[in-house]
Amino acid sequence: MNFKSPSEIIFYTIESTIKAYRKSSQKNLSDKVKDMTIDQGLILAYLDRYPEKTQKEIAALAFKDSASMTRMLNLMEKKEYITRSINPENRRRFHIEITTKGKNVLQSLAPVIINNRKNALEGVSEEEIEQLETILSKIRANCTP
Amino acid sequence: MNFKSPSEIIFYTIESTIKAYRKSSQKNLSDKVKDMTIDQGLILAYLDRYPEKTQKEIAALAFKDSASMTRMLNLMEKKEYITRSINPENRRRFHIEITTKGKNVLQSLAPVIINNRKNALEGVSEEEIEQLETILSKIRANCTP
DNA sequence: TGCAAATATTTGATATATCAATTATTTTTG
DNA sequence: CAAAAATAATTGATATATCAAATATTTGCA
């Protein structure tokens, strides 16, 4: 197997880039709020923005599996960032609410998330972001059944 | 928090692309070899190519943590893809050997991995790969302490 | 030489990913 | 309408990620 082909290198680069981004973002976030992961923060943000979505839909937004979502929300409930109650219109669903504690955390998280993105994109032009977007979308389409 | 900024979208795209790639690669791989993950396959390939590297070094190549590597190698040992013996030159290290079974699996995996890459990059020019490489490296550098 | 620091690996704890199976409820359809 | 199909969420099993602490060994230096 050729370990030096461009195709090998590029997936290596994508992988390492996203890992570096996650790691640095998590660090900045942990400095600000103890006991909170990037993903939990993002999910909190999605819940805030789309309060009517089901767990399954939030999961899709965050590229999670329903099973992962269930477990993450269990944790977030235990940590008192959210509460869940059965949705009377459709009793298979939950109605998820962000607690005051959750809202406060979200407030303090927002600038961290924005700053993580800004920092990661320092020196990257709008045009480059568009190129990135275009090329990656093509790859994603190739990999999507 | 603005959920529609380019900076938000681009990380979403990177994330979804790599997930789609992993998922489709894993599927192709599972069709060929039962009970083998992409990462285990890659690690097998690295072990084959760099037989003298330590677990820690292999871990770094594959963007794993030493702890994860230990557990993955335990599994791979249990599945009889590798054997580990203490390296007499430095008894903190292991000498890892790929078993015949491991070598056979590796053989059948190689074309799958190559094909996964080829398929994912269908319609992506060399120039685009270079652009991707350049831009992502910039982002990674921004996120690397 | 002898002991402190460094190194390689493991282990424990906790979080997440993924697949398949299960439960509870709602919707569809013959 | 009643049974079957679809849907939302959960659970179990297993794999992986991550951090911190522990273990074993080697290296560097006073």
C-alpha cells in the first residue's frame, strides 16, 4: 500500500486538522466552563435555537446517532443543563427545556465558540473558505450513498 | 450565536465530510472483512510498514492516544492479528509482530483502502487536493499550540 | 554509583460512537 | 376498525477517546 500518495496525505490532513481544532476548542472551553464538552455545548446551542426539534433531529444537526444523543441528554439532564418532559401532542417525543443554569452556561460559551472559529480561521480568506466548502462537499457527496 | 456564518458552516462541512468518508469506508471494509475497523486496518498497515516503531509512535501516526492504542492492540491481539513480546533491548517497549492471519487480512484490505480513497476523490483535481492541503494545514497550524 | 527525571505502557474513570434489538406510541392501510 | 408498518426514544454490547494516575524501566547527572 502506498503511504505517500496525495490521496493518503489528504485524508491524514483532514483528520489531523479536525482533531487539532477539536482539541484546541475543547481546551478553551474547559478553561471557561468546567465539566462541559464542545459537543454538549453545541447541542445546548442547537436546543436553544431550535426548541421544537426532536432529539432525533438535534442528533442529525450535530451528526450524532440517536443512541448517543439519548446518552448525552441524560448526562446534560443530570448536570441540570436541561429538563425533559413528555410532549403531550406526541407521547413518543420529549419536550426539552434549557434550565437557567443551562442558559447561563450557553451565554458564557457563545463567545468561546465564536472565538474558537475565528482563531482557527486566522489568515484564511473568504475565498479559501469557499474553496474548502466546495471541495469538501464534493468529497462528501462521493461518500454519501 | 450566529448559526449561519461561513465559519460555522465550514466546520460543519469538515465534520460531516470526514464522518461520511469514515462511514462509507467502514462499510466497504466490513463487506470484505468481518470484525475489522478502519482504524484497526490502518494500524495494521502502519505496523507492517514501520515494524520498529513503538506503540506510542504508531499511535501518533494514527492520531491516537497511547491509552487507546493499548486497548486497540489488546483487541487485535485477541483477534490474533498481532502478537506482542517484550523488546529485550528496552524492556519498556513491545515488539509487535503481525501474524499470518494479520498479513492475510492486510492483503485483502489494501485494495479496499485504496479504493475508498479513490472513490472519495472522484472528480477532485490534483489542484483541488493541493488547495485543500494548503488551507487545512493553515487551520491546523492555527489550532496547534 | 545512586537517585531523580524521563519514557513506554497500562489502568481506571468517564464520555462518546455505532449497531442491533426493544419499547412505546402513532400512522397507515386493507 | 384492527393489524401492520412507521416512528421516537431507549438499552445493551462493544469499540474508541481522553485525562490522570500508576507501573516498570531506562537515562541523565550530581
